[in-house]
Amino acid sequence: MTSKNFHRGELELQDRVGMREKIEVMSQHMMRDFMPDQHREFFESLEYAFIGSVDQSGRPHASVLTGPVGFIRSPDVHTLVINTGARKDRTAFEALAIGDRIGFLGLELSNRRRNRMHGFIAAMDATSITISVVQSYGNCPKYISLRDIVERDQPVSADAAVRQASLATADIDLINAADTFFIASYVRDQSGAAYEGADISHRGGAPGFVSVDAPNQITIPDYTGNNMFNTLGNLLINPKAGLLFLDFETGDQLHLHGHATIIDDCSEIDKFPGAKRLLRITVDEVERIKASISLRWQFVESSPFNP
């Protein structure tokens, strides 16, 4: 049970909400195997972007990359070149090789614009990767909090990442205050289909929308979206998940690795206003990297779509 653009996990969830046929028709117009010029221009205007990749142990990673305008280039409609900087000792990228699938999310927090792309690595060197486009499509502005960049070129700490098996108090505080995070997932079925590979997506809500149930468990409400179920469809087949929470004021990154369960129990869902279902993450590893990006943002406004 597959289609040109969706695998069996995505299709099953589309079926559950009675949207499979409608989404299939919509995808024929929405999903392309090239980037339209407006997407290319948008990507080239960005100072940050988000990558979904898979490491040597098979864990998905959600990563943020930053750079001056122009650090992302699109020489043609099928190609995106990203100046990643040195990738040595960066776990998220240690396994990257030519031919690997990768997910890309371009997001501008100052205007809520976002576009996604999936592709494979066509070339790479010590400081850049070239992605050949497989799927390209836009996303709506729902649940994105407005933020403006207020500082650039802030010093990046040389401190190594701190890894632990569960959430520390400071990590819980960051998650409890968060209105934004990013989640990476992937499916590998050796089909070579457009849907196969890594993905990264944005999730947002009112501050505190993510519930910390225990030092090794969080629960996330899933609100009404585009009903394609790219992320949840992946997780239905392969429950491995990689999450990224950013402290927009300090430049800290908090990475969570774990396994996801989709919850359809109404008695639990009712505890989360606006949720259609829940995503529960059992955390296996936590990684905190202090002041690890050079940008700082200022909060402007919550999304009007937040429940």
C-alpha cells in the first residue's frame, strides 16, 4: 500500500482521518521533483536552516545550520548546496555519504514562511554538501511563533556536548517554556521511492505545549495540520525520533533521541486542548550543547493558530 509520494505509514494515517484520496490528489499539484524559483530564492535568503539526517547507529538527528546570507545556494532547480562548515566530531553528520537521503527545512521565523525539501547527497567536501532534489513542497504557517534575529556573530562556545541518559532540571525547564521544536524521522525500505529517506519538520504551540511526564518521557499534542502525516507516518513504521529544542536567547541546543508512540486514546488526548492525537517520546539519550550557534532571536508574537 504505497503511492508515488507516500509510504504505507503515511497512507494508513491519512486513511484514519478519511483524507487519503484528497491528499493524493493535492500532492500531485503540491509535491514536485524540483524547486520552484520562489523556493530557491527563499532558501538563498536564509541565515539558518534545519537538516534531518541519520547517524552511524541509525538514529535520526534534527540539526540547525547557520551562516551569512548566501551560505545556501541553488545553482539550478534540482540542486541545493549548503555550506555546513567543518563537520568533524559532529555526530549528526558523521555518517553522511554520497547517495544518502537527507531532509531539509527552510524556515523564516520573522514571517512564518517555510518550505521543505527531501533529496540525496550528490556531492560533498570538508565544508559543504550538495543535495539533489527528490521532493519539494511548501508548508503552511500554522503554529509558528514570530521571532526576529537580534544578534549575529555571537561567540560559539568550545565546550563539548554534555550527554546523559535522561533530562536534567535545566533541560526540563527549557522544554516547559518552549513554543517550538524540530523533529527528525526516517523510513528506509530500499524502494528508492520519493518518500524514502530522512525528514525534518517544525512543531509549535503555546509555551509549555510539550508535557514532561518524567525525566525520560515527554508527550506532544498533534494538532490539525496538512494531513499528509510525513512525520507521524515515518514514526508509525520506524519509531526512532530525534528532537531539537533551541534556546533562542542563549544559543543552547538540546537534542533528544528516543522512540515514539502514537496515542489515539481519547481519555489521554482530552488532557491536551486542540490535540487530535498524541506523540509520546521515550527518551534514550539527551545531548545539551551550550551557546553552540551564533544567532540570537527575540520573541515577537505567538501563532494565532495555537489552541
